[in-house]
Amino acid sequence: MSERLRIAVIDSGVHPGHPHIIASHLLPGVSVLADGTMEQDETATLDRVGHGTAVTAAIQELAPDALILPIRVFREGLRASPRALIAAMDWASAQGADFCNLSLGTTNPAHADHFAAALARSTARVVAPRTAADGAPCWPGMLADVIAVGLDWDVARGSVRLSADGLYYASGYPRPIDGVPQQRNLHGISFATAQVTGLAAAGLIEVNRDSGADP
């Protein structure tokens, strides 16, 4: 039997007790602080925001056999420093991650070169949104070697639409929660990104190494 794929989820951590989470497939993770230093203990990756749990659930729905490596960069809200994100990417690669889900990014182009250097070091395939919610260019998703994701509400969950320039469009709806309307649940580009990661890890879509676009 071949070794299971490892997917690093750089987000707010994960809550292993959530009913949509396959807790037995969670690997020990790490929490990365704003200055890039790391904490690793029993509660380091416990999600207190909910975003990372929902992203992980969306990935596991499509790639249930994969092992998940949670890396917590969001603490009290959905904000993290570029230094923390780059340290998280480096750590994921060092842990043998095959894919790295970044349902996040920065709209500040000043950080583009630092992300490009991290991508050059990485042995993992990085999946990230090309633009932010307001349509602004987003890094590292704008860089080459990223599996770049776009949002299309008309694409069915669990499928993608590949554009001529190599952008993978997916639905922004996460795995549904019984009794909760989709519009009242978390939704957006984060979950389009998670679906592309899950589909790629499950071998349901093919991705090229140079599927991103230079800024």
C-alpha cells in the first residue's frame, strides 16, 4: 500500500471533535507566531475561530484518505503576518507535505519576492487564491508554481472549471451543515481553494507545476 498523501492546511488550526473532521487522519501540527517562531504542544493547533476547521472539512470531504497537517497562523481572527505564512510554508515542506492549502494571502505586492523564494524552496504543491474577495491581486496566488484558484458560484461543489490561463475555478460553498442555509455558513474563495486542494490530492483533477501566473 502506498504512503498516504500529506496536506498541510495553513489556517486557524482544526477542531478534532467536529463531526465533519476525520480526527484519525490529523497529524501533529504547529502554531506559528507573527515573528515566525513556533509552538508545538497538545493545544497548539486547536481552532478557536472555525475557519480552519471548515477548510479542513472541505478538503477531507474530497480527499478522505489524505493525512492533514494543521498549521495555525490565525489566532483570534483571520489575520497573519507574511513572515508567519512563509515560516508555515517552510515547515510544511520540511514535514513532507505533498500539498499546502493556503486559503488566504496578502494584497501587498511588497511581499511577492519573499513568497516566490519560499515557493522555490518548497517541495509541496501550494494551492492559493489568485485574488482577494474584492478582486485585488493576492500573493502568493499570483505567482508562478502556485495552483491558482478563482471563485465561481455557478460551478457545482466537487468540480472545477479550468480557464485558458490555468486558473481553477470552484464553488465558494463549504461542506454543508444540516439545518444551516449555505449563505449563513462560512463561504467564499477560501472554500473554493479547499475544494481544489481536495480534488488535486484525490487525483480527480490534474495540475501542472506552472499553473500560476506571474504578477
